[in-house]
Amino acid sequence: MPDKHEQAEQMRGDVPSTVARSDDKAVRTYKKTLESAEDTYGDGERAHRTAFASLKHTHEKVGDHWEPKEHKGPSDPQAALGTPASRERTRPTAQGVDANASKGHLEDVARRVGIDEPQNLDRDELVQAIEKANARATARARRR
């Protein structure tokens, strides 16, 4: 039986590119949740949404990849709803940004993704700026 690293390496080709560029735990979390969700819901959007929801409880999007969060849990109000409430009352998500993190953490992430003077932004502005920076970094990575 392969060790966890070998297992993650074998899964990298079967996950979205942002997940494939992430640590082994992110790859395994996404892929194993996706397989379980496909058994339950079939192959489709709902299974992939479920896999991303699981990933967002342990990881946050930073630039073009996912990194472990300081604290496990939902990343935004939509994720906190859980199923089936999240399907019934959809709200915008934070696109993988840990909107529930401290302002200091968000400022640190903002600096890492190239946002100047993040201390001048409020929480909502920080989350939106990080979302945009992450989208740009992912687009650049996909063009390579």
C-alpha cells in the first residue's frame, strides 16, 4: 500500500489544478471527498461542490493553490450553513478565502498575494482583494 505522499502524487492528475499545486493533504482531502460524493450524488457539479466544501474546512486559497488553515472550520457564512440549508439559501462564497480568519491573518495573506497596504482595508475589502488576487494568480498559473 502506498504511503500518504505516494497516494497524493497518484491523485494529482485527477484534481483541479489549484488543488494539484497544493500540499498532499489538500489533494487527498479533495479526491477522497469527491469519490465519496460521486458514490452518493453521481458524477457532476454537486460532487465537486461537496469536495471543495470539505477542502475549505481545512485549507484556504492563497494565490494559485490551497494552504492549511490555522483553525479548521467553515470559511464563510455560506459554508457555515451546511447542507441542505446551503442549497436552499445560497449566498456568495469567499472563493476559498478564509473570511472567518482574523483581520491580522487576512492582512498577512493579502501581503503574500501582492496587495499593497492591506492594513488600510476593512475585513470585507480584504476578502474581496484577496479573492481577486487569487483569481489573477490562478489564471497566470493556468497559462503556463
